[in-house]
Amino acid sequence: MYRWTKNQWRQNSRFLQREDGSWTGAVEERRQAVEQEWRSKVYCTPGRPVPDRPAVAAKYGPLLAPLRQPRQVPTLSGADLRATAVAGPEGKQGGLDGWEVRLFRRLPVHPRSWLADLYNTIEVRGLAWPAPLCEGHLVMIPKGKDVAPEPIAHRPLTLTNLGYRLWSTTRVRQSATWLRSWVPARVVGGLPGCGPEDIWGEIALRAEVATEEDGLLAGVSTDLWKFYDLVHLSLIHISEPTRPRRLSDAVFCLKKK
């Protein structure tokens, strides 16, 4: 799986620690241990309160309402999809559909145009997405280092189809102007052309100035445990990408993650 999707081998966890302190190297037992740990402590925590969606809307709705901007996206073309494929590295991993980026780049004009026509028809006419494009395969990879001895020290990674990724990445890129029209200036996550360096660069500069001028510098670092994994889906407004001229908000959430 890794060789096919990443075109290279990476060291993976060889042993996993059980709850009683013993160790196991059996692949199936390790898989079951990671899945059970995540289902019991992250995804299906007993007694976890359900968010009060009306209360959240009442609290934050007035703050977000002034930021609303109409979102318009152009009709997709085969050239748009190829531009997305070309923007990534030549060795970019493929998808569950068996397509590799390097092969998609070499497709003639007409097949790319047919695929773009399919996406446009789905969006404009409100049709259901083909089941193969909606498939995803969830794998758990070690977090931080290549070796994670504890089951909870893994992170979920969903492998999707190249066809879906090309569509979602293209639509996110085309929505960059819309995003910048309402996203606060201090927010850089999920914005095309922005990255972590826009945050740590400023902090590093302030630290340098404070050091050179013998000034004071203080800060607080926080880390919310499993933040993205614990976001309740009821709080995410998801408009299906099958509605006319509307994109799925879930796409933006996935890209930010």
C-alpha cells in the first residue's frame, strides 16, 4: 500500500504495547489494538455530550453574518484538472482508483474534458456522485515519528480517489479569492498561498528583536488533544456538492486538515 501510494518504503511500527505492558508484533493484533483504542477513546466516547447546534448558531452567527460573501466558481474544464495535476510533484501518490498523477498528466484533451463535464453536470443538475468517487480507505500511521509504541499515538489518514482529489483541489484553488474576501487577515490555515511560515516567521522575528534589544518576550503554547478528530459533524454545515453552483464545505475542512 505504501509503495503504491507513496512510491517509497517508510519504516513502520514493528511492535505495539498492550494495555498490560507486554508487546506484540503481530500485524492483525496491532491493527485491532489501534482501532479499538480510537473507537473507545476518540470516536465513540461513552457519554460524550451532543453539541447544542442552535446555541452555537445563536452565539457565533451574528459574528459570522457580516463576513458572508457570495461564492461563485467557474465551469470546470479539462485544462483546470490538468493544471491541478501538474502543480504537484511528478511522484505524487495515486489514488484508490488506480490512477497515478504522472499518467493523468499524459491523458489527451478529450478524456480530461469528459471528466470535467461529469463534474459540471453533477454540480449543476444536483446528481448523486458515482459511488467509486466517494470511496475512501482509512489507515493509521505513526504520529510524529515512524515508530509509535502506543495505539493512541497514531493518526488517521484517508486515501481517496485521484478523481475526487483533482476536483476538490481545483475547486479550493478557484475559491481562493472568495476565501480571502471574508477570512480574517490573521487566519492563514486552508488559504492557498499561505502556510505555517506566515505564523512562525513573525514569531521568530519578534524573538530576534527581543534578543537583540534585551527586551521581554512571553508566550503561551496550547495543544488541544485530537482536536480535528473530535469536531462534531453536526457543527459543520455541509451542503452537498451535488447542488447547483454550490460546493461542499466539507472540502474546505478536509483541505485545512
